[in-house]
Amino acid sequence: MKKWQKYWLLGVIFFFSIHLVRDIMQDRGVHNFLSDLLVKKDLSRTPSWYWQAFNTYPIEISQVILGIFSFKKNKFGLSGGLTIFFSLFFLTVWLIYWIML
């Protein structure tokens, strides 16, 4: 595995682990710096369970699992490529949410 791939996977595992903890705190009503950072009031009529079930938790959990799997195998391969794809997907969904909704 190349050096940039290791750094990428470490960054993905770190970012999405912190993001998962942040989302869990938000859903439980805990207010602190981490859980209130870059929060936008949801003006859509979409139920909160939709965002949790389809957008947030599956992306974060899959990223952490794929990153750990790549490290265990010591091979970037398909699982590493999927971390790049899901990260771009996550960024796109976040930008659509932040700008348009």
C-alpha cells in the first residue's frame, strides 16, 4: 500500500468516526462544541429518521469498516476505492443539503 493511501485511510477512519460520534450526540440531544459545529436548521419536511437511516449512519459506518478492512488486508484495492467514492458521495450530499435546502 502506498503512503498516500495509508494517510487517506487514516483520515477517512478518523473523520467518519468523529462524525459518527457527533451524529449520535446530536440525536441524543447532547449540546457541546462538537455536536453544534456546522449545524443547519432542517427546513425540509423530511422526517429525521430518513436522514439517520439512509444518509448519515450507513455512510459513516461503511467508511469506517472499509478503512479498517483495507488496513487489515494491507491492500487498498476495491475497499479503498470505495472509501474514495463514498467520500465524494458524502461531500456531494452535504453540499446539496447545505446550499439548496
